[in-house]
Amino acid sequence: MQGAHRDRDDTNRLIDRVRQAIANQEPLRIRGSNSKHTLGRRVDGVDIDTRSNCGIVSYDPSELVITARSGTPLSEVNAVLDAANQMLPAEPPTFGGMATIGGAVASGLSGPRRPWAGSLRDFVLGCRVVTGEGRHLRFGGQVMKNVAGYDVSRLIAGSFGCLGLLTEVSLKVLPKPRASAFLSIATDAEEALRELAAWRKSALPVSGACHFDGRLHVRLEGGEGSVRAATDRIGAEAAESSFWEALLEHRLSFFNNTEDTRALWRLSLPNNTSLIPLPGDTLIDWGGAQRWLRSDASAGEIRSIVSAHGGHATCFRSVESVEPFHPLAEPLVRYHQRLKARLDPHRILNPGRMYADL
């Protein structure tokens, strides 16, 4: 099943390294391929690289579950699933094939299918984690469900290593759709959002909707009959499937224009939010729920606009002096601090990566 893929259980080295850091009161900067190093606050610590801890631990397509060590390349996991005509429904980006499965879960990033299939966190069934006390624990349904009532395996998703060092993760997978179609419509952003609102009410089998550069790109997935009927109703021109991989992997010019030095912001909004004026250039994804913004405006201005519409804003590519993650309300700050204190009492695991107080 694994062919020429690397398979190495390096868990003991990672545990020993964490315990050594605890003894020396030495902060650690957890990293895999470093593909998401621009997301989050700078961590002043010694690198601990997870990529040597790699390989598919178990995978039975009939069970719809795959378990892999944290340093396993995400592209390798995708290839194994693809051979069985299955997939990770949330489409975490591989960022040029560099990302690891541990980094994907730790960042919690999901691709264009997220509003219709669910987030990556929704598909985490269990994990093994080295805590900030140097304990190697299993969370999920197999041995240990929680700590103090928390579903820790899902809390780990999106925690950026602040709560524990992932060594292994189990994810639910799904069969690939039987049929798909890729469409493109020349329209402005306001009209695109109106069309998408109407399609939601009609339950069309949309699994991707992005407005970029004057065009609404639509991906349809499902049974052959439903995809064909939706294609006929929308009545748009056929497009290349390659657009969706370029969007997922941030290869569109909006993301990788090296001459554009403006900050890149990721805005999360309710999916029924109409077009709102934003200070810069935008790309609309997730049918309107995710909007990417290139802007020189201040963090305060951007977050004020987004908060007024019930959303939050993340500076996806860090700008010095800008807090990357949206400020938390005081009750949430206390909640996060209690979690950090419970799982990393010595504050050695990615301290400050998300917020200064964590």
C-alpha cells in the first residue's frame, strides 16, 4: 500500500526532545515543512522538526478512516486516498506539495469545498499528542476522549501547536463524487453573490464558488443526473478544472504576485453577507463566506468593517507590528489561557504563535 513512501516512527525522539525542553525551560518552535511560516506570530524558540516522524499507520478504504504520522507529506496522503477513489473532503492545501498532515491539522486550513463538506476539524477522529508536560496521550474514541470535558482531538485542529505536538492523526475520508462539472460566468461580484444566494435556496450540488477577476467560477459535484441538471440550469460556459487547484494552492496571481507588497488578509463572514466595501482588491471564495483582501489599510480599519458584519479577519501573511489573528473577547481569552495552562503548563510549545498571552 505504501510503496516507496517513507515510513518511520520517530515518536520517541520527539517525546525526549519535549521533555528535555521542559527540563531546560526552553521554548520550542514546532514545524514540519514550514509551508505556513508566514501565518501567525513569530515564535522565539528552538526548532523541533516533525518530518522524520512519517508514514501511513493504517488505512482501510472500507472503513473510511486513514491514520498517519504527523510528518507525513499531505500529498502522500492524498495519493494513497486517490488510488482508492477517496479524498479528504475539506481539501487542506498542500502548498506546492510541501505541507505535512500534522501541519494541515494544526493550522486547520480548509479548501474551496469547506462550506458544503465541512471544515478539516470536522473530520478529525482522533490524534496522539505530546503535551507540554512531556506526556504522550491519545485522544479520540480509541483510548482517551478528553481532558476536563474537552474534545481535545478537535481542539488541536487549528491550535497551531500551542496545545501539543501532534505525532499521529486519524481522519475520516469520503468517496470522490461520481460526477463533476466546472463552469465560468462573466459577471460582477454583486451579481455573483445574488446568484449564489438563489442557488443555495435551490440546493444545487455546488462544491465550490469563487469570484475572481470579473468571473464567477463554479464547481458542481454529485450524481451524474444532479450535476447535469444543475449545469443546464446555470447555463454557463465550461471551464478548466485546473482553476480549483490553483485557487486551493494559492497559485492564482492574486496570491503570488511578487510585485504586490500589500498585506494579504483572510476575512471570514456569514455566508449570506452581501457585497461590502473593502479597502483594497478582493477575491471571493466559499460562496461569499471567505474573502481574501489585498490592502494597505490598517488592521483596525479592516477588522472594524468585518466585525460590523459578524465576521473576523486574519492577516494571512504576517506584517510586522500587526497581530495576525482577530482579537478575542475577554471570556474567550480566559478560556484559551485555561486550556494552555492545562496542556502546556510550562509554556514551551509554540508560545505566542497565536496570541501573546498564549
